[in-house]
Amino acid sequence: MPIFVNFLVLKWRKDMISTVNSTELRSEDVISDNLYHYDSKDKVKEVPKKELKTKTKARGGEAL
């Protein structure tokens, strides 16, 4: 997936998080509007970069 498309996907996800936080949650329940990637193997939480590798679904190989 081209880097620009990855950037748009990350932006869309961040916008979705922000929208849900502002419309569905009480302000005291909001932790952050940031998007994080958690690597369970290395037990590391990080902010995804626009070069983030995308995983593919088993069916049809569509990018998540």
C-alpha cells in the first residue's frame, strides 16, 4: 500500500477516535484522541508512523 494511502488511513482512524470520544463518551472517560499501535510480541506501545506496515485479511488479501 502506498505511503500516502497509509497516511490517509491513519488520519481517518484518528478522526474516528476523536469523533467517538467527543460524541459517545463522557469527558472523564476519554483517555486520548491519539492512535497507538501495540506490539504484543515486544510489549511496546507506539504511535504509528505513516510507513506503518498493514496486515492483510486471510480472505482475498485485502488490506485492513
